[in-house]
Amino acid sequence: MKHPVLSDRIRLLVWWLVLLTLSLGQFILYYIAYGSYTAVSIPDAITSYIIISGIGLSLWYPFRYFNTGNTSVAANISNILASGAISVILWSFLTKLIVMAMIKDTTGYLEYWKITLPYRLSLGVFIYSLFILTYYLFESLARLSEKNAREARLESLVRDTELKMLRSQINPHFLFNSLNSISSLTITDPEKARDMVIKLSDFMRYSLSRKDEQPVTFRSELESLRAYLEIEKVRFGDKLTTIEKIDNNTLDVKMPVMLLQPLYENAIKHGVYESTEKVTITTEASLSEGILGITISNNYEDGMAATKGTATGLINVSRRLGLFYGTRGNLVTKRENGIFTVKLFIPL
């Protein structure tokens, strides 16, 4: 750990100002103790201020050495008392030697120094205690910061792991359905099966190339979803149609990769697959007050309405939104007049 004062200009400035204030208090205290003003008071106060500042800054290094956490409480107390005694005595006598070397009236200063000595020692103990308390505070703040950083890294690791787990549930589910469809088409319509294999290859290339959770543009997601829907159109033919109402301003908005995929799988599974009627999947997107709103809707037969609420795809998307955006992201579903609607709200 770097020196908490020397490594920060603001702290160093505050350090000098606090000690300057204490030195002014020392000057007044000595004046009261001596009973009158003397010319040696000013050089004594200045010298004392400089020396105690240097001692205070240098105390950090023995403090860090003794306070490693490997020593007992009694040993720490002994070290603090010993370094305190050395610091206070060194400060008092070093001030005396330097001031006497600077002035001519050494006899007058010796008298001044002897009278103020008890006050010097008491003030030295007080200032030394402030140094130690300050360094304990800095160390506690540093440890708290390190703890918060570790917790943040752990939380990020857990979040990334859960995101990858959620995303890993998407590809196999879709792939198994597609392969089953291809297997059926190889018997009934080999040409459609071939077309579906090519489209599936293009779609899986996009999916597998996005191995991490870095956000992608809505434009990229739309292209992937169009490829997916083209695959399903090969599978269902005229039974499935799609409509897009996309605001061009939304295309460059970033979002989690393959976030929307489970919603379309859900619409296919509970809308197209289980319906005897034609199903239209409509996608709408617009920007409003810094929020990307995406609406995905499809018609369904009344008898199928109850199955929609238990779809794991909706839970998957909702959890990913929460992990990425916290409370700022949201997913809302609605059933009304034979239309099932999913609305996503993604902050920019």
C-alpha cells in the first residue's frame, strides 16, 4: 500500500494545514506557559512544525511494518508506545538542537525550552496519537475499499456465470427443435430440408460467434432473428407470417446478445405450433425518453392461452434483463383479444 498522505496531493495539503493549526496552538500554549513573548518563540515554532511534520509522515512505514496482522495485540501496543516515546523525545530535542544552532541567545532559549518542556512532551503525545489514529483510519478505509472491490469482482463473476448459463439454455433448445424438423422434412420435402439446413447453418454461425456477453446492436439481433424466422417459415410454410415496424433510430441501440431469441421461440411454440390457424408475429421497436421499447406480439387460439404464462423463455429473458440492467430493465406480458404481447424496456 502506498503512503496514504504522500500519494495524494489533497491529503498532503490538508496534512500541512492541520499541523500548521496545531503549531499555532502550540505557540499560544508556550506563550501562556512562559508568561511573556520572547524572540525565540517564532523560530522554535517554525522548526517544531517542520520536524513534527517530517516525523509524522515517516511514522507510516514503521506503522505498516508492525501492523501486518501477524503480531499480537500486546506486541502492537508495545510497538506503538515505543515508537511514540522515540518520536516525542526526538521531536523535542531535535527542535532544541536546531534552534540553538540558528540563534545567538542560547541561554535565553534554554530557559524557554526548559519551562515549556512539559507542555512539549504532552503536546507531542497528543500529536503522535493523532498520527496513529489517522493511519489506522487510512488503513481501515483501504481495507474496506479492497473488500468492496473483491465483492464487486465476485458479484461480477457470479453474474457473468449466470448469464452464460441462461444463454446456454437457448441454443440447444432451438437446435433440437430444428434438427427434429429437418429430420421430418428429409422424408416429406427433401428440398425444404436442404434449405433449412443452410439457413440453420447461417443462424448458428452468428450464435456461436458471440461467445461472451458483450452487448450487440439491435440491428445485429434483428438480422439473427430474421434468419431464425426464415428457418421456421421453411418448417411451417404459409402458416407463419411476420411483420416489422422498426424505428431506424433504434437499430444502433446495444443490448445483450440473443436476448430476444427465447421470445420468438415462445411465440412459435405456443402460437404457431399449437395453432390450427395462421399466426402473425409482429415486431415493433421505438425510442422514448432514453428507453428502447420492443413489442413482440402474436395471435393464438383461445384454448392455448393458459400455456403461455409458464414458458421458460419469458423467465429466461426477464432474469437476463435483471442481471444486465437491474430495475431499469423490464418485461411485461399481456393477453387481450386473442393477442399475446411481450413488451421489453431496455435503457440506453
